[in-house]
Amino acid sequence: MKNRYTLFFALLAGTLLVLFANVFVQDRMAAIVKEDKLVDENFAAEGTPPIVAFSTMALGGFRGIIADILWIRAGDLQQKGKYYELVQLSDWILKLQPKFSAAASHMGWNMAYNVSVACKRPEDRWRWVRRGIQLMQDAVTMNPNDPLVYQELGWIYQHKLGNVLDDAQRFYKETMARDLIFLYGKHYPDWEAWAASPATEEALRERFPADHPTWLAIMEYNQGDLERLFGEFRLNGGLPKELKEKLKPEDASVLDYYFRRKWLKKDWNVEPETILAVNREYGDLDWLLPESFAIYWAHVGRGYTEGRDQLPLTRMILQSLVATFNYGRMLLPKENEVSSFFMLVPNTDVIDATRKLYKEVMSSDTYAHSPFEALYENFLIDSIVTLYTYSQKEAASKLYQELRTETKNGNSRNMTLDQFVLNEFEDDLVSGDFKQIGNELEGLLFTSCMLIGYGDREAAADHLALAKRVYDAYARQHTDVDRVSLPPFSEMKARTARAIIENYPPEIANRIRAELEEDLKKQEQSAANAGGSGADQEAAGQ
């Protein structure tokens, strides 16, 4: 019995000694962290969520042990396909190790990629992709000076949502756009007005002091409870009608911008001031699309790369700008209303910024042995053709002169702009087979008809004119070969239009029908005559 008491007091004394020693060790470790700037002091002072601050103070060095246990548990749950508890565990791990950005990047990537593809329904996949994004947004908040978290977050937008490798990618784009347009209130917000709006509740109260009619109206509506009003705003997509009717339009607009920017920050961790800066730097982006957010995060991350490798973020911006150039505008059948029938078309506003960034990269010693020069030349060629076919021939002509004077193969291009654009298609005309030419023409005609359906008649006319030139060039080269002759051009156009009319919503179909009514009637008559001739021949045979 005496030995037991002796052992107990010995263990107790040892424990007290270890705890007493830990005080001195902890103080020394805290001093080292501060001296070597291992912790972002601004984050520690202002940006720390309460639960993170509590766990840091209460658990101290034991946080790492607990996080390791949770990591093991998370891996076990994933192997068993029990994903929903994984969300909570990942959240706890991030709060226990807020400055371990590599861990956050892995967890966000794991949810957006590994867990999402284990689901069959696009809705379930999107839920996991969105959760991965939200986890990375939290990591950005907790690691604002670490370029890695910006790169990993931008990658999910660029690759998972923007690329076409996932068979649910159109659903992702549609759902993301629908959520965002509900938040924005319309497709193209006035970002300058957003940036000028009150950013905090204190700024809002300064704009509307206690005796201001707007604040009095809010007090009458719900006793000045802005959080509850914010909840209603998010639910309805705007101010409650009962409150809005009591406000002056300009005051209602200020309140509307305040809640929308708060909503944007809460759900997407994005600031309108930075969106405005990104638009000014790279061109007006379509902020329904994932490439715009990839550019946003890479742009912000580049601001923290002093003394570090900037190439990954620069490459992300450049790749996303090229993708934006190719399909960076979302056309909707109904204005401000997203549906699965959206169409992605080039955004030519980013051409100048993309050229500038290419030149910046090529002039840097860091990228001296990279393939950027060839990529830049190909980008110029694509830009010229796109500008030409989207009613911007003057801009296309200027780029063509640059292509001829500033690239290695420029001297070989001694032709007019019209000849150059057609020449880009003539390789297929010479070497392509009948099926390839037919597909290329149908692609141009399809784009032309769709642009009519979405209301861009000028670009539609340019695509149609180019399709006719390709058609005529092919016909001239195959005048003596009946077996590879194409149907009449008007028939090809009408057939393409009819396929769209039969499969797309009335908003699109009616515009095409109205614009191409004459060609459609001719095609119907031709089909009727062909059917009649076949019937006559069959009757004669009998």
C-alpha cells in the first residue's frame, strides 16, 4: 500500500515538473516564432476565427497530436466511403493547424477531385467540389501571405471547373453561374458602384446615422437587426419589398450593394475592389465563369511572391487568359437567367492584356528557355481569326501587322488580311477529306445560327460570310469531282438552323426562325419536291 502512495506522488511530482518546464519552453518557442516571423501577426491579431484562437491558447503543442489522430480518422473514413463526416474532420484539422497550408491544399483538392468523382449525380459532385473550394477559401483567410493556397484555389477553378475533363463540367458551370447571377442581381454588375459601397457595418451606419430616414425605416421594419435583414436578403436575392418601398431609390441601392458585397465575401471570399482591379489589369471578365476566379486568385497570390517562384501563378493567369479569350463570355437565352442552354464564346477584351503578359514573360531571363514564343505566335494567329470573325476587322488588321513584323515566320505572310484568314482554313480545304470540310462548314454555320439565336447578329453575319468563302473555295477546288460535291450552301445553312430550332428553347429558336425564314422555306420546299419525286418514281416502278 505504501509503495502505491509513493508511486502516485512520484508520478504527480513528475507531471508537475514537466508542466512547470513546459511554461519556460512554451515562452521560448513563442519568442522564436515572433522573432523569426513564423506566424502572420496581422492574422493572429485580426483574422483568427474565435475557435482557432481558442484551440491555439487552450491546446498549445497538443494541437498537432490531435490533428494527427483526425488525419488517421479521415483517411479511414474515405477508404470506407463515409464522406460526410470527412467535411467536419477537415474543418477541425484546418482549425487545429491553420498555418499548415499544404494540409489545407490537400484536403481541398481531395474533396474537389477524389471525393467528387466517387459520386454519380452531377448535383452530388458539385456539392463536393464546392466544399473543396470553401475549404481553400478558409485556408486563404488563415494564410494570406502564402502563394501556395492562392495557386491551389485557382487551380480548382481553372482545371476542375473550367476544363472539359470532367463529364459534369457543364453542370458545374451552369450551377456556379446560376448561384452567382442570383448573388449579383444581374449578369454584368457595376463593379465601380460595388467598390464604392460601404464595406462594413460601421461604414453603413456612417452613411445612414440614427436619424436618417433609411435607418429609421430599418428600425421600423425589424428593430435595426442587420444580420436578420441580411438573411432575408440572401433568401430573396434582394431587399424585402415592404422595406424597399419606404426607401429612396439611391438609398435602397446603397443598401443593396452593401448586402451583396457582404454576401460575395461570405460565400466566395472575393472583394469587389479586387474584381475591379483585375478587370482594369486584364480586361472586362465575365464573372459567372470559373476562369475569371482563377485569374483573380492567381493575381492576388502574385502579390505575395517576393523572393519566391512566381512562375506557377504567372502561368495560371496566362493559361486562364487564353481560355477566357477562347470561351470567356457566357451567352444566355434569356437575359440574366441561366439555363443549361448557355453558350460560351470568345472574350476579345483580354487580348491586349494577354499579349502584354506574354511579352513580359518572354523578356524575363527566368523563362528564356521556355516555349512561350511559339505559344505567343499561335495566340496571335488565333486572335486575328477570332477578331475577324467577330466584327473587329480593324483590330485584327493591327494584330496581323504585329504578327508579320514581330514573329519569326512573319516575313512569309505576304498576303492581305482576308487572304490570311481564309488561308487558316485552306489547309483543310487542300488536305482535308469531304467529311472534314463538311464538319468545318457545319461548325461555322452552327456558330452563326447560334449567334443569331443569342442576339449577336453582327458576329453571326461575319461567321456566315466566312463559311460562304470556305464553301466557295472548296467548290472551286473540286469542280470536276461530283462525288465530293457539297449540297447547296443555303440548304446546309437551313438544315443547321432547323436542327437548332428543333432542339433549343423558344427564345433561341424564334430568333433564328425569324432571321432565316426564307432559307427555311426553300429547304422545306426542296425536301417536299425530293419526297414527291421519290414517290412518283416508286409509283412508276409499280
